[in-house]
Amino acid sequence: MTSAQLLPLWGRRPPDVWRAVGATLLLLLFIAPARSADRQAVLAEMQVRGILAPTQSEWSQDDWTLLWKLKKAEAEGAVDSLIKKMRRIRSYVVTIKRPDGTQKLLLTPAGYERYHFIKSQDAIHVFESRGIAVKSVFHLTDLTGRFFFDSAGGLTDEGEAAYDAIARGEAPLWKFDWEPIPEKALPKEMRGDPPEILALKRAGMVELSDEEENWLLETTRCSENELESESSFRSVADSWRRKPRYFMSPQDPVFALVARYRGGDHSIQGLGGTATFGKGGGLCR
């Protein structure tokens, strides 16, 4: 692999984690060596750390990303952290001799996994200290809906970026997975309607607001499923915003209630005995 091949390889993978330490530091510490075309030094380092076997002479994109993560963890003090918290660190670090005869400890993949576990546990406590219940911590996402923790409880790239920002005294933005994606967080090409919503609008369906939908359910005494069975009402998931949106045909007799609500009459009284609802006062019960 040539130095010309190294640069696009770098560009394809680690950027999600870039935010955690700053592009300038990374350029100085990591990209510059790749530009020097010192391929043998990179290969030797991967072999010493245990990323590659001694007989391997090529690395993959995942190997390159792992080396980047090991260097980032070392810059955060991962080796010192392991020395303080673990009784034995033999499998977690390797010792190399510098040209001046001094020794240096390098993080191994096993060491990174252990450090990442410790960091993930620390992150949980930090998010809790921000007033988030421990169960809700695992529902945290960035504003585009990418989770902060994986299914095993480890920090994802997005979660690590948020935790690192807190450590720097910054205030990262987040939401819970049950909350919709904010409009400002969507790419420009996704700020309109997704295909499933466009199809309903082209079919003549009219969108209802959340308030209108709640009032309609209360007035008709229906659940969403019941209202869908008894009328043209449809609840459709917006795949771009990850939230439900509500529609109904304006030709549906039940839509008269929506028109009434939009006219300013928000009462739910006096519905009994109407042609629409009969004696019970509600469409469903």
C-alpha cells in the first residue's frame, strides 16, 4: 500500500470520532506520519501492538481505524489509567525501546477494549450526573438519532464524542431515542417530506397536527387502531424524522370534527345523538 493509498483510506473511516480530540491534533499526530510514506514503520507498529500477526504485510481499513483508536486512547491517558485500575496489565500493553534507550508502553487491542469499558462506565456516571436516569442513559442519541451506547453498554463513536466534549467543558447536544429528530439536524435534502408522506398527500389526504389527533381520539373515544378501522384516519411513521404523522381524507364524515376543531370549537360535549355518533356520543364506545 502506497502513501497515496493511505490518505483516501484515512478519509473513508474515522471522521465520526474526529470530533473527540480535534482535527489539528490528529493531523499532527497521525496523518503526517502516513504522508511521510513510512509504511514499514506503520506495519511494524501494528505488528508490535498485536493488530497484525508478524507474518502479515498488509492491513485493512479496520486495522487502520483500530490503530487510530489506540493512539487516541493513549493521548487520553489510557495506559496510566490501566496501570492505576488493573492489577495486571501484561496483555494490555507492550514495551518498546526508544532510540535513546528509554522504554515506552504501547496499548494493545486488548488494552483498548479494557480502557474502552472503563471509559464507558465513567460515561454512564457522567450522564447520570446530568440528571439522566440510568435506564434512560442507554436511550441517548445524537440529534440525528445515532445511539450513544451499543447493546453491550459500550460507548459508540457518537457517545464518545459527546463524553469527550463534556470532559472539555463543552455542552454537547443530545436527545432520547423516543424523541423525533429535530428539523435543523436533518440534511437539506431530507427537510421536506419522505416518499411515504408524499404518497398520502398526493392521494388527497390532509395532515392533522398532534393536537388535532389527540382531540380527535378523545372526542371519538377511539384508540388509534380503532379510529383507523372506523375511518380514513392513518398514522404513518416519518422515516426521516422518526416520528408519527397523522392523515385523514377530507371526504370522510369524521373529518367534520377536524374542521370543527380548526374553526375554534374544541369542546367534546354535545356529541351524543348526532348523526355521526349516535346515542353513545363516541364513534367507538
